[in-house]
Amino acid sequence: YLYNYSILPFLWKAQGLLSELSVLFAFEQGKILENFGICTQVSFVRYVQGRKTLGADPKLFIKDLWFEKVPVRIYQPKAPSASQRRGVMFFHGGGWVFGSLGKICTRNISTHEELCRFIARESESVVVSVGYRLAPEHKYPAAYEDCLNASQHFLQHLQHYGVDPARVTVCGDSAGGNLAAAVSQTLAGRSDLPRLRAQILIYPGLQALDFNLPSYQQNRGVPLLFRERAAFYMLQYLNGNATKLEEVLEGSHIPPDIKLKYQKWVSPDNIPEEFKVRGYKPRVLLDCTTEVYETVKRFCEPTLCPLLAEDTIIQQLPESFILTCEYDVLRDDGLLYKKRLEDNGVQVTWYHLEDGFHGIINSFNSGWLSFPAGKRGLDSIVNFLRSL
Ligand SMILES: *[C@@H]1O[C@H](CO)[C@@H](O)[C@H](O)[C@H]1NC(C)=O
Ligand SMILES: *[C@@H]1O[C@H](CO)[C@@H](O)[C@H](O)[C@H]1NC(C)=O
């Protein structure tokens, strides 16, 4: 249906074949962005239209491989290097539902192909992009397990790829940021593998207890991620369907005593005041039926909602880079995780795009059609990697 925005990522997959239909979506979404003063409607439509086909990369070797049972695409700089390179495990975004490695050298390329190439080239790193299993066919923890498995395999075979065991980073955007945070937490406790050097979380989704945080209230209708969609994707990943979406949105899916237990970590009180000036209404705690809670109780597992990990885990996490966007429902997830990391003595580099919206990083390379903020965000990520 025309008003089902979740199909937008699909349209991007069909890059060169963008139909009149998608332009229609783009116009609708562009209008909303324009109303928020983020960009003009037209520049948004051009961005959607401007995504293009990629051929071979003169500076990179690009190969499709299997790590254990997980398909990956590896990007290795061609230029000779005197020393071992950095390694980056990359988990793409797309609400656990969209995104894939796609095919190389055809029109059907992945949403994150350009991004991975850019990171590999500009930070002179070996990048491994993971084609993890997607919801709703494959429910939690399939995606997490694939990302973990592929990461373990990479960490066990770094020498084969000329990667320095002291400089491996996990990185992901949106749902991929969630996966990167979860994998990072699991690996933090492993003494049999090289310790991660860093984690890079690009507008990550990190919790499902509260979809009424200030950023959710302020940006509920801002593309590319509407508030309702964020909850919808979380439920698709968890259960393979979006039953109980209404309860999740209003906050009657988790019993008050459990919410109170996590309030020290998931609360609007932990969001700095400057992020509430665009509007925020405090909410009362709602009751929750056993039946509803039964459906969603795995939301309390840190491998699904990394914001809920114990301090003992958070303390062991590697140096972190977090990117947030002002016009993004997931902004506060990032801010809350930043606070948890800092409270536990983990070094955080935080980059906030005042004029950014969810998904903007993928726009960086659309030539004169791209959003400058997307490029700024990506440059900050590359600079961070180069500092490692
Ligand atoms: C991959 O994950 C499965 C569980 O999904 C596990 O049994 C297996 O040992 C893992 N492989 C590696 C190399 O960790
Ligand atoms: C949705 O998923 C839950 C949990 O897997 C399941 O119990 C329920 O039957 C599903 N509902 C529908 C309508 O498919």
C-alpha cells in the first residue's frame, strides 16, 4: 500500500529501477522533512532517486565468503600496507527485516555497499559486512547469533586477512547498531578471543521498554523511522509478528515493578534537559497483563536490548563511538547508552547531528544530492577509526 512506509528500503534495493511509485513515497516523506526544516522536499526525492549502481572498486578487493554458516562480504584495500590493518565487523541496519549483501556488479546492490566501501577505503581497514538472517522469517536471536558467529570466526582468523588483533572494531547502524552493541557485550567476557578495540554505534536501537522517551514523542512522525515503525520492527525481530503493538506503544507491555527496576537506566530523567525543549510530556506507569508480558518478556534480555546489561558487563566494554541524530526516535536510546558507558568508566566519543535524521548516513555519497550532515557523520566515524 502506498502509505506503508516500511517498503521504502525495498525500493532502495531496486536502486536503478526506481519507479514512479517510489518517487511518490519520497515526495510524501520529503514533505515531512521539509516541514521539520531538515531539508527541502525536492532534495529528499533526488536523494532517493540518485542512488546508483556500483561496479568494481579500483581500490578494493571485494569478495563474498562464508564465515561458519553466515554469508559475509569482505572489503580489503588493494594498496600494500607495511603493517597489519584495522578490522571492522559491520552489521547493516534495516529494522532486522531489510537489507542484505545484495549482488556485486548488478543493479541489485545492497543498501550498505557504498558505506562499507567508503569505510574500507577511507579508514584503510578490512571491513566484513555480515548477511545475517532477517525477521520475520528468522526471529531473535537469529540475527544476533549470526553476527556473533561471524565475529568469532573473524577474530579467530585475523592473520589470514592481515588484520591486527589489537585493532578490531564492531560497527553498525540502526538495527545493526543494536547487533554491534549486543555482540560487543558478549565478546567483552570472552578471554579466548582478541579483545575488541572499539564499538561504533550509529543511531542504534537499544531498548524496547519505553517508546515514549522524549525523542520518541518529538520525532514520532519524522522519516525515515516513525515511532510506530520502530516498535513494529522490534516486535518483528522478537516474535516474527507485530501482535501487541498497541500495548508496546502505550507502555502497557512490561509490568510496573520491572520497569521500576530498570528505571535507573531507562528513564527520561537521564536525558539532559536540552533534549526536552522541543516538547516532552511525562507518562504515568501503566499496568500490564500477564498475557501481554508473556509475549514480549524477552525484551528484558540484554542481547536484544543492550541498554539493560548489568554494570559488570558494561564496565568491560571497549572504547565507544556513538552517533545520534536530533530528528530521530532512537536519539534517546543512544543518549542513555552513552550515559551508562560513561558512568561505568568507558571512554565515549559522541557525535550528535543537530540537523540529522534516522538513516542519514546512507545518503553520504549521492553526489550533489546528498545531505551534508550525512557526510559529516560518516567522516567523524572514519576519523574515529583512523585514531585507533
Ligand atoms: C555458531 O552458532 C551456533 C548456535 O547458533 C553454535 O552452536 C556454534 O558453535 C557457533 N559457531 C561458532 C564458531 O561460534
Ligand atoms: C505472534 O508471535 C507470537 C510469539 O511467537 C505467537 O505466540 C503468536 O501466535 C503470533 N501471532 C500471530 C497472529 O501470528
